[in-house]
Amino acid sequence: MPGPDASRPQVNRAMSSLEWAMLLALSVLWGGSFYFVGVAVKELPLFTIVVLRVGLAALALHIVVRVAGMRMPFDLRSWRVFFGSGMLNNVVPFTLIVYAQTQIGSGVASILNATTPLFVVVVAHFLTRDEKVTAGKAAGVATGFAGVVVMIGGSALGALGSDVVAQLACVGAALSFAFGGIYGRRFGALGIPPLAAATGQLTASSVVLIPIMLVFERPWALAMPSGGTIAAVVALALLATALGYLLYFRILATAGATNLLLVTFLIPVTAIVLGVTLLDESLAPRHLAGMALIAVGLAAIDGRLMPALRRRAGWPANGS
């Protein structure tokens, strides 16, 4: 992508320990979003959920910006990027995912959401100069996706092909996230820090979505939701969205979109681990097999495993 992309330093091809830790934390936050949305859709309409999600998150981050003594940019160029990123990362995918989860289960949604890195690898190859496809990266993405499919299991796979429109909505959300990850690199070129990027993006998304909600859903006429639904929406906004996008833009700035959106492979892993540790759920053999495949895929994409093994074995660097 000429222009902004050309003026910024190359992103890391192999992530640091801190970046992997942040990616894992983001997977926990975003993994919870599927559960929170699943609770909210039982009582609230589509756009109301999305507006509450981005609006409360934006409000919380504006408070953080004020407390931190940071000034938000007000120039037209920055806000064009805020609105563009908001459309690709929030307005389009959040709307599609909430709609999809009114029709399909979270297992199917998780599988389809895990196609995001597949799209990112292709999009980044053509639109960036420093995130080109390599054989190891392509193999790693395919292996990681296979791990997600194995982990989710046959029951979700059996549901693929039904509720086609909802499933296409999930794929559309994954594609939008992919373009959003690449587009979000512009914040680094403009010198906008992660906190300001997250705050501006969510604010722009709220500006777009609030009029749509007011026209089509008349939220003032809705019945008061239950305490569980209110708690789910607050968690969706403050944890999965406000805190989640702070981590998102921090990782994007140094690790790149391809590494960042590997989080969709980790989301099912963290969901299962949390279920086992906190909810006393059982760990099935397919979960372990899926985790192993995802680990192999992530190691291949990270790019450090094979060189390390070659050095340990005394092989030439080119493998010949």
C-alpha cells in the first residue's frame, strides 16, 4: 500500500514474548465477546447491542484519555482514518456477527471467525510491503485453521451449510477484520498512539451507528433488560472492546496485521481452557489435538522454530 505504509518502519516478523502475552490476553477478551453477545441477543436488538458496545467503550476510553492528559487529534486526516477504521473494524463486522449469532451457534461462528488470518495473509501480501506471503506463513495459517476446526468438533461442522446467509455474514465480518487490520497500520504512519487510535475509532463508529439505531429500533420503547443482559453488555463494551482495542492497536503497531489477527486461532483455545479451569468442563481428546495443531501453526507463522531447530542440529541455514 503506497503512501502511509511506505513511511513507517517494517513490523516485526517474529513476535516478542511481550507481544505473544498481549495476543493471548486479547484472545481471552475477544473470546468472551461471543458469550456476551450470545447473552445480549436474547433480549436486545442488533443495532442496540452494537451501539452500546462501541458507545460505552468510547466513553470509557475518553475518560482514560482525559486522566492520562492526552490530547486527541482533531485534524481532518486523522478523523478520516478513524472513520475508515471504525467502519472496517467495528460497524461492519460487529453488525454482521451480532446478526449471525441470532441465527447460528457460537461454535460455527468461531470456525468462520477463524478464517480471518487466511484473508489477512492474502490481503497483506498485496497491500503491504513488509507482510508478504511465505511458504511457512501459508502453511502455518492452514495448520492453525485446521486446529480450530478439529477443536470445535463435528457437531459444529455438521451445521456448516445451513443458515447460509448468517454464515456468509460471519465470513464477511472476517474479511472486514482483515482489511481493518491492514488499514489500521495508517495510525502508525500518522503518529497516533494506540490509546488515541482505539478512542477515535470507537467514537467514529458510535457516530455512524447511533442514528441507525434510533431510526430502526427505537430503543426507548424497549423493555428494561435483565441484570444478566446488562452485565453482559457492560463486559462486552469495557473488556472485549475498550481494553481489547487498546491491546489490538498496541500489537498492530509493532507486530503487524498478520501476527495480530492470529488471535482468532487462540480464541477457541482460551475459551476451552477457561471452561475447564473455571466452569469444571471436560477436556476432550479433540481439544488437545486442535491445540497441538494451532501451536504448530503459530510456530510456523512466527518463523523462529525451524531456524532454531536447524541451528540445534547443525544444519546449514538454507536447509541444504
